Amino acid sequence: MQKLVDGCIEFGPLPEPDCHLYCNDEGKLNGLPGNRRLDGDIICGTFIICADDGEGNDASLNDKQLQYYAERFQEPEQYTDEEAHRFEYEIKVMPPISNDMEDILRMMGFLGGSDEMER
């Protein structure tokens, strides 16, 4: 698989049941050309689609799956380099932490309702 994708592989689930893909895990970083838009992202470079045999192992696509992907990927897709190599990250913001030592000790469970140190 590494030979086919020209690098280390990355597993990616697909929205279709019992299918997943493997692609080059550094395709964007290495500037590989955009290939297909999947799940809101663009896969860069060659990728492989496999079925799941029900026990967590890779299997060949059945006729229905093969037909689906052949039709879905029949026409090439075009992307600008900027669009294909864009990284998007979700940043979660933590609530502010109090600077008041009493609040910090209470959050850690050292102070109870009576503001005395608990054992």
C-alpha cells in the first residue's frame, strides 16, 4: 500500500457503509496533486478504497461498491494548489480559569462549601 500511495499510509473512513480508504498521510505537505474531494476535504495523491470484511480486515470491493465508486469518480476533478493543500483545524476554546486561589482550590476539591480544607 505504501508503494501505491508513494509514502506512509493513513486510514480514512468513508461515508458509504463498510468502505474505507488509504492515502498518503503527508500528501498535502509533500505537494501531491489534489485528487478527489471526500467528506469536505481534498485527498492529495493516489488513494486506495477497500471494503471491510466484517472482522476489521481489508477486502475487495463487491460489484455494487465497485460500480458506485466507478461512477462517482468517473470524471476527473480540478483544484487549485491553494485549495488542495489547505489545512483546516478545529480549535476548541477552554473556559477561562480563575486566578483566585480559593476558586482554584475549590475546583480541585480541596475546599468544600464551608471554605475549609477537606482531608
